[in-house]
Amino acid sequence: MSAKYVEVDYSPPLATIFLTRPEVLNAYDQKGLNQLEEKICKILEDDDIKAIIITGKGEKAFTVGANLNFLEDLDSETAEEIAIQGKRICNIIEKTDRVVLAAVNGYALGGGMELTLACDLRIASTRARFGQPEVSLGLIPGFSGTQRLPRIIGIGRAKELLFTGNIIDADEAFEIGLVNKLVTPRDLLRETRYMAKKITKQSSKAVGMIKRAINVGYARGYEKGNQFETDSFKKCFKEEEHTERIQNMKKSLKK
């Protein structure tokens, strides 16, 4: 029987993905990546799931990235395959209309940090640690870390982290805007679920449009993003959801 690297808790409208190898700080290898990709794709087939949380089992790590023995065995061809797969997983997370939140409970390093960068929001416990230490191994990030990190924290800070391989604590991660919210370890999942459920109470159609508009603006520039926003705003008025929500808002204001 193959080892379980990934488990999923379905609690519609939420699904929580657990990386389940705490004995190795949730480090992944090929099987781990395969299972993660498979689980994410399966979740996205379920229309009842409106938000996804990704976290690691145990208190020490979200995931420290690739298992070092796994990395050591790669050659240039297999390394390319892993980079392509990692990018594909991160792109699925970034491009889905569902909101994806990372609940970071310890070390998020290398590909693990890149996984959090692909998520829409990052909630971290005070024990969280973030870093891209690939440079200390003579490597560079392979899952689009060089592209997403500057977008989130700015080019200067991103270059510093990428060039030095420094690992930063939760307070610094929050200070530089890498983390959206900082909580105690005990409250991590509760607070992340609370935020996710708050988002799922909004219009899932509108949330998806907002996410896509932001992504279009990042990938294709301000003008393309602005046009996508206008087109999406127009589409909102072709359905009845906004009418019902406006009426409910008006009623609540009269109370």
C-alpha cells in the first residue's frame, strides 16, 4: 500500500488539504507531488467547494519543500519535469475561481514557500518560518518563486530573500506583507476557516471574477486587467444574484 502524503477533509463549502508527512517535515518527493496534484484537481470537480485551505500536519512544518535525497537523485531532465509539474500545481491554485488559503504552521521553505505564494491568502502561526534557501544548494526556485515573490513583497525584498537564502520568522513575514494575518498556533486552523467561511458567504461568482481580474492585470498589464474588470462588472448585471443581495442589504440597513 502506497504512503499517504496528502489527505483531504471535505466540509462544504470548505475543503482542507493536509500534507501528511510530519516525520520528514512534510517534505515531498515525486509521489507527494502526484498526490497533491491529484487531490487538488479532484476537489475542483466538486461545485459545493467554494474555498480550499492547504496546511501541514504537525506543528513544525507546512512543508520544507523537496526531500533532499529526492533532489540529489535528479538530473537535468527529471529536474525540468519536476519544475513543470510544480508550476502546473501552483498555476492550478492561482487560476481557479475558488479562493485558496495557506495555513502555515511552521517551516515553509523552497517549493513549500512557493506553494504558499500561489495561494490567495496566507495565514501564519507565530511559529511560521519562510524562506527560499535554494541558492545555498546551488539551485534556484523552480515553482515560479522568482516571479510570484516580487509581486507580493516587492522586487528589493524579494531579491534579498532569494539571493541570501535567509529564513525569516512570522513577524518579519507579516511586516513585509508576505503574510495576511498572524495568529497563535492554537488558533491557526480556526482563524483560517473563519476567514474562508467569511469569503464563501460572499458571491462566489463575484469573488472568482475579482480573482481573475487581479491575475489578468498582473499577467497582461493594467489596461488588459482594467478591460477585464469592466467586462466582468457588466456580466454581473446579466444575472439576478446582485438584485437579491442588494435587496437584502437594503433590508438590513432598515433594521
